[in-house]
Amino acid sequence: MQYGIAFAPLVPTLVLWIALGAALLIAALLLIGRTRGAVIRIAALALIVLALANPSFTREEREPLSSVAAVVIDKSPSQNFGTRTQQTAQAQEALVNRLKQIPGLEVRVVEAGQADGETDGTKLFGALSTALSDVPTDRVAGAFLITDGRVHDVPANAAALGFAAPVHALITGRKDERDRRIAITAAPRFGIVGQTQTITYRLDDQGISNERARVAVRRDGETLSERTVLSGQTVSVDIEIKHAGPNIVEIEASPIENELTLVNNRAVVAIDGVRDKLRVLLVSGEPHAGERTWRNLLKSDASVDLVHFTILRPPEKQDGTPINELSLIAFPTRELFQQKINEFQLIIFDRYARQGVLPIAYFDNIARYVRNGGAVLVSAGPDYASTTSIWRTPLDSVLPAEPVGVTEKPFYAHLSDAGKRHPVTRGLEGSGTEPPHWARFFRTVDTRNATTPPVMTGADGKPLLLLQRYGEGRVALLLSDHIWLWARGYEGGGPHLDLLRRMSHWLMKQPDLDEEALRLSLQGKELQVTRQTMADAVTPVTVTSPSGKTRELTLAASDPGAWRGLTPADELGLWQATDGTLKALINVGPLNPKEFSEVTSTTEVLKPLAQASGGDSRRVTDGDSLDMPRIVPVHSSSVFRGDGWMGVRMRDASVVTGVGVLPIFTGLIGLLLLLGAFAATWLREGK
């Protein structure tokens, strides 16, 4: 119960102040002049001014409010190391029980730091702020953090907490923990395909010194090198960028005895491979209406460096044409097909037949170039079925079909069953109707003894497009020279750009167009596993999280040749997937998450803030046994810690439940007071 006096003036505040000033002036004059009855007159004036102020006696009924203490439980992945999970559970139970025994104290428990695949590091103070967001600052008694001490959102000072109460840190883990990690000190983000980039790393050992480790370096799962490294040593390693897109480099150190975790023994670097200019050699033979189709396509691609030769006459032709009217550029056959052949990613023969320009030995060079990793595309017309066909050269050893003739009849190109699954032809615009919604061709080269199923068929179901791997290289054979009809828009045209570009990029080993592939990608908070295959079924995929947990995922057919499945991406770091044959890697979030950079428990990170707020940072275990401090309620102090105890700041906050008001100058009481004052003045004057 609280009592007080409240004022509710009957006149405006300005009038009240004027009245008070006038009363004081009159009182001063009365006192200075020593007027008889001055005291009674001054009392009467005071009562008049007081009546204008309208005072009231108040009585408040108050109910005390509880103080609020927050307990934040660290559930981050690093809390799973060693016996920290058990220590956390025991400390939470003991702490909450002791806090609940304090009268007038409300306890709020909140969990924070759970792995979600997005948050980098342990964020406890954000959760603390949320837990106390509806609590006035004058009711906060303090906060307790049960954690391993590796917190990554510690405020800069105690004032930034938003409340004046102690923060205590109860640290799990042991003092003698040992751990080893690989720390990346310098790494590039991009690299030119075919060139090397340098990564610098350091071997950090905590809890030990002068130890040696065996460090392995892998690129996309393939081991590149192994070496012995001393604790604290900084090492540089050169990595060749093998392909476009992410090149995942893993650097892994051998474990030490009684190590806390193996998760941070491995560091990951993702280097995006950027292709330099792709060199393409286009050799056009007999001139025809579609000769510029390939040239226009390749010249429009900024990533392609095109070398184009058109052979208009064989060198042995002698018709009396003056030399000064012939081409000024001789065909550098020896330079292109012997000295620099391996500098090209793709060689295209567009309606080319043997005309004595290329010696037979050079075709043998081309076949060897394919087997060693090169690519050849033959866009064939009647030349392929002639007596001067390039089939009748050593190149026949890598060409996928033998020509036997030419069929002249209109037909619609169709995707075969293999073509509906192959990334080069799958989903071509217009292929979903019958007949396909694209223009007809009018000529195809007949073949036999095809070494691979066609991905597109022509007249009477005969092969139209064959894609074949030979050794390390690839070959494509297009058995019609009428693709230019699509480019010219005849009968509505067709998807010539998509088809020819995909075919060229498949030949140049674009990873996205591989027939057999396992890929990982992020879809929001989920990890999508995609299996590209030409087979009718796929085996389940084993997915391994950054912490080493595995899960088996059964994929479902989506598009033809593509099987997909989703799994939660609830951890940051390197994810792996394998079906026993293929392997895929992807990094989720930062390459080397803060959560696993330093994992040994410590009291030092939170100690400055805790002590600045009057709290403390200490471990919850003494050896193998729980060693929890006493919890003491403190009403007035700036220090809330001591030998074996921690304090909470008890508040005196309350809420008003009822108010009583007794006006002094209202009604009979006010009238009697004023009449009494005037009567006393009159009586004094009467004497």
C-alpha cells in the first residue's frame, strides 16, 4: 500500500501560478508592514490557492512483479563433441532447479545455435534478446549461458546488452582438450581452366605442439599430393584447374590421439574454373547453302576462338587461273594438323571430302588426337558416302558409322529413346509433338554398323545424329546437311541453335552435358541430388553431411534420363554424395564455417562481457564431476559473483492493482476549511 498527494487544478496552470504569485506578494507586504492578523490572512490566502490547486489524498494498492532470469542453452554442433551434450543437460537441470527455488524469480529457458544450414557460427545473444524482448529492463534479473564458450555474436560491451543485470557463462568441455585443424590463409576464388592456382594453408594444433601430420590434398575427390607438415607450419600448394565451374579442393590432415573432433581436420576451397577462349577449327569442303550455319553459330559465341578454312579447289587443279587471283592464304595443313592440333578443343568437318589437301597421315593424327582427349564433329552430306569420303581414311577408327548411300526424301527428325534421355537432345523445343514442331529435312546419309544408338533418327527411322566417346575424346556424326533449313526458318525452322550449341559443348566436355553424372545443388534450405543417366533405373545415393553423418536417399524419376531427390541441408560445410560409382561434392554456406574453426572449449571469449556486467565465466565440471555454483539472490550490488556462487539481481518492480482518491477541497470539507479561514480573519479584525 502506498499513499500520496495528487493535484487536479480547477483553473488553467497559468492562472494558478498567477494566483500563487499574487498570494506570495500580498503575504510579503503583510509581513513587511507588520500588519495585525497577518498570519491568519496569509493562511486564508494559502487555503484559497490550495483550493484552486484541488489537492487529493491518494492510496495505491500494488502487487509485486517477479524478476526474470533467462537461461540460454547452446545447441550448436560443437556442443556434440566429447561429453558436452551430457554436461549441458546436467548443468541445465541443476541451474533451473536452483533458480526456481528463489522466491519472486521467473525462469525462462531458450535453446539457440541449432544447425540450420544458413547461420554461420554460434549466435546466443540474439536468442537471449528475443527471450527477454517482452520483459521491461527493470525486471531483468540476469542471464545464464550454458555453452562451450565459442560464441560468435558477443556484444562489444555490457551497455549493448540492453539491460543492467549480470550475464553468467557456464562453460562445458574440459581444460585439457586437444584438437587439430587446417586453416586456409590464402585461396583464389577463380582460375583459368588448364592453369594452376596457389592455395596457402597452416596446420594449427591446440593442446599440443611440435607434432607432425600427414596432409593430403584432393581435387573433386581425386588425391593430388600428400606431404608431412609440422604444427604451425604454413604451406603452399599449386592446384591445376581441370574444368569450368567449381573445382572443390580438400586439404585434410591426419588425426592426433584423443582429438576432440575430425571435422575441422579438413578445409575446403572452391575455385570457380573459367574457360579461356575455346579454340575451334572449322574446315568447310564443297560450298553449299548451309556453309555459314556453323560459322555464324561459333562466331556468335564470345567464348569461342574460331579458325575457319574453306577449300574451294584442290591444289592439284590446274586450269590456268593466274596466281594473283587465287587465295592469298595457303591452307597451313602441317601447322594445324601436326604441330598445333592439340591446341584445338574441337575440329569440325563440314561436308568435307578428301581432295588431296590433307595427306592420309594427317587423318591418322586426327584419330590419335581424338583418342587422347580431342573432339571431332562431322557434318555430313553426300560427300560422306562418296569414294572420297573421310570414312576411307584412318579416321574411320573413331567414326561411329560406315556410310552406304544417300536417301533423298523429306522427313521429320525425331528423338530416339536414347535422345530423349541424352542432355544434348533432351527437351529440344518442339520435340514433344508428333510430328515434331520443326521443319523437314530432305536428305540423309545411310549408314551401317553403327557403334552407338542414335540420339536422333531420320527417314525410315535411320540414324541421323550419333554421339560417341572414343578413349578420352568424343565424336559426333550428323548425317544430313540440311540443318541450315532450320536456321533459315523454312517451314517455321527448328531449334538449330540449341542443338548445335549443346552438341559443340558436349564435344568440348562441358560437365553439364555429361550422359552419366551425379550433381548436388541447393534449393532453398534443401539439398537436391540429381542423377543424370542413360539407364532405366538408378541405385540409392548415400549423402554424407559435413559432420560425417550419412543418410540414404532414394531418387525419383523426373525428366527422361534425370532422377532427383531432396534432403535437408541442415549443416554448413562440405556435403558429399555417392551412388557407389559417381561422386559429387558441394559446399553449403561459408567454405570453412566458424562453428568448426576453433572447437576447444574456453572461458576467455565470454569472460570480459560477463565481468563487465557483474557476472562470471567458469566451467561446469571439475574433472569428471559436475561443479555447479550456488545461485544467490542479490538486491543491491554491482558485483554478482564470488567464490563458489553466482548472483541474480532481484528487482522491486510492481504493478498497480487499485487506486483510492480523497479530494480535500471538494464538498463539505473544502467549504468548512474556507469558511473557517474567513471566520478566523473576521474575528481577528473584530478585535
